[in-house]
Amino acid sequence: MNNHEVGSLQEKLLVKDMMTCQVVTVPHDLTMEQVKALLGDMAITGAPVVDDKGRICGIVSMFDVLKALEENLLSLPVAGRMSTPVIVTTPDSTVAEAIALFRQHRFNRLPVVDGERVVGMLTPGDIVRKLANVLKLDLVEEAAGPQENRTILQWAEEFPVAAGEFGQAGEVSIAIKKKLQEAGLSPLVIKKAVIAAYEAEMNMVIHSHGGAFEVRMTPEGVLMTARDQGPGIEDVAKAMEEGFSTAPQNIRRMGFGAGMGLPNIKRSVDSLEITSRIGQGTEVKMVIHFQDGGLNENKTDHQ
């Protein structure tokens, strides 16, 4: 799938397919002290502010709370400290339209409204995760025809990965999926490769200064290597623990950096090797071995 096809997918998918429906809202008459407690109790970094009739009238973030704390103004009502006007999106807006708003305004979240009532919340992380699900879930449904008397062709290709480009995140994984499908590999092999590729690609987008992703196919299996320039990983063993993350707060506020990337890669591949040098970068080598030749024999993966 090329960039045009990715854009077409973003035009077809709607905000209501990706938004978080359970949204915490802040009554407009709360004090900033109460907002501070609410955000802390709910483990969130911001929320829409609503009036007595449930209509959105502003948005408040932990940054606003910290600013009020610094100025010793936590006793003031949120109505006087919230951000206005609020940039919103709607359930029937396209993902492409929402991405344009994120890029234009540099927000970490967009309230989703039906009329003036908040019905959801959307973050860049929601969009990327949904696109990833589209990549993964349709794999088992795309069975190719019989592969009798076919042999696996050897090939290699390298894809650039740009740092911080969340709007393009997933494009490398999509391209790899398409190449492996064209090669006639089984759905299980493709599923493993795409999940691992996506997580490695996201790690490069979030943590590095950019790099390259190489994929090779041999008669024995699929070999993928993610090489980046960046800060490196100080403790690889610690980074392999589920939930451990070094992502900065601004990245976490966007819905990324949950600390599941490397553990998910490990679960998806047969062999994983990580080499990292502080101040230089990281190389992640992933191998998926073929079983029964690796070709699609019209078998379905129900796992």
C-alpha cells in the first residue's frame, strides 16, 4: 500500500470508528484544585469542560493546573482558566480531517461533539492504533489462491523512517504487508511480520532521530532490521519489561509510549536481537522462520 492508498484509507475511516467513547468531563464550576484532584484520580492529562446542560465550553489540561499552582490560583474556578475556543471534531468527520486539525493546531487531543455535547475524545494514538488494527485484523481474510509448485523468491528492500512523523506512522508496515502478500506467504507469517514491523517502526518514530527499516526474504524466513540514529537504550533488559517506557510526557499525552513495543515484538518473532549504543542509536534484528515452506496453502490462522 503506497502513500496514496494510505491517504485513501484515512479518507474512508471516520472519527467515530476510532474515538474513545468513555470521556471524563469537568463541570465548569469546579475549582482548579478540584480539577487537579479529578485529573489525578482518573490518571488523565486533560478533559473537556462542560456547562450545566452538558455543552462543551472549554478544555483544561494538567499544564493549566500546574500554571495555576505556580501562580497560587488553585482556588479559582476552571471557567476562568480553561482554554477557549475549543477546536473540536465530529463523529462523522474523516480521519484525514482530524489529522489535518492535529497538524494545524498541534493539539494532543480533540473533543468529539454531536451538536454541542461531548460524545468522545480522539488522540493521535487512537488513530495510529486503529490503523494498526486495520493492518492486522484483515490479514486472515486475505487468502490468496493455491500456491502449488511455487518457490519463495529472495528479495530485500529498505524503507526510511522519519522521527516524530506520527501522521505517517504505519506506512512502512503497510508496505511490508503488501510485499509479503505479493510473495504468497501464509497469513500467520504475514501477521507476525506486520505486528513486529509496526511496533519497531513506532519505536523509531517516538524515540529516535530517524533511521531505516530493512526487510529481507530468504528461503528460510523473513529477516527485518530496524536501525536508527538516536539516544540509544540504556538498559535493554529493562526496556523489554512490559510497561517500562522512556517516552517523554508530551508523547504519552498523545497516546503513545505505553512500554509495550519491544515485548510485543518479542512475542511476534522467532528470534530477536537488540544492539544499542548510548548517543549513537539502536539496531533491532527480527527473524520469523518459515514453517511448511511459509507459503499460503489456503490455511486460515484463527489464533
